[in-house]
Amino acid sequence: MNRRNFLYCTTGAFAALAGGAFLVGNRPGGKAMAETFEITKTEDEWRRILSEQQFAVLREEATERAFTSPLNEEKRAGLFHCAGCDLPVYSSETKFDSGTGWPSFWEAVPDAIGTKEDNSLFMTRTECHCRRCGGHLGHIFDDGPPPTGKRHCINGVAMTFKPGATQAS
């Protein structure tokens, strides 16, 4: 286990011990609702279509507790879609077990995600979000497998899985 994995596992464990299911992100101006995207909704509209957990992650940049997503165990061929707008964002062909407790991928579906710098938790990370609705998905790290060397560490609650085709059309 490297230092980064230790940090994230420790952060997840701390959140679990604190009794909360989420570590809510509250960076000023960092909320997905503050930007303009192809699909935009009011806070009330998002709350009507998303579960409380999905809203916390996708719209408030929270992080789900490590090792709680059923998508960690998803092994079938198919596509992972943004839970906010149904855009295919990751293929099962790029999924791998990172051991971090969150679904991990070495590459996103082409033109599916956007990124921005995230300076929370006393470090600089790359945040990734759905390019169509702006929903927060997770973060990208430089400790993934070949061929990209990237690890897209994604909140499972931010996605839905659709078995079948592995390429977005």
C-alpha cells in the first residue's frame, strides 16, 4: 500500500468512525451547480431526481465511504453511466481493482469527463466530473496501471451500470 492509498483509506475510515456516510466537500465555488453545463437543473430539480447520497456526491462533491459501493464488485461487460444525466462515462474494459475501496478505471470514455484542479485536503488533486451535467465523479491520480498510468477513483453512487456494450455510441 503506498502513501496515497493509505491517506485515502485512512480518510474513509475516519469518516466511517465519525458516524457519517460521507465526507462532504465544501470548497468555495467548487460545487458543480455553480458552473454551466449542457444539462442544468435547479437544486430542487436535482434533489427530486437523485437520492440523498447521489445528490451529496454529484452536486456537493462529497465522497462516499470506501468499500461501500456494489459497483466495486461489478465484473460484467458494460458501461458505467453518470447517475445524474445517464451519459456513459466509463467502460468495464478499463475497470481494475485498485484496492482503494472505490471503483477505479484507467481511462474514461472519450469526451465523457471534464477535470479541474482540487486543492482540498491539503494537497493538489485532479477532480473529474461529468462533462454534460457537471456531476462530481471523483479524482484522477498518477498511480494507475498501464497503458495510461492513471487511476480514476470514482464514487460508485455517482454512476449506474448498464450491462452489454462496452463502447459508447
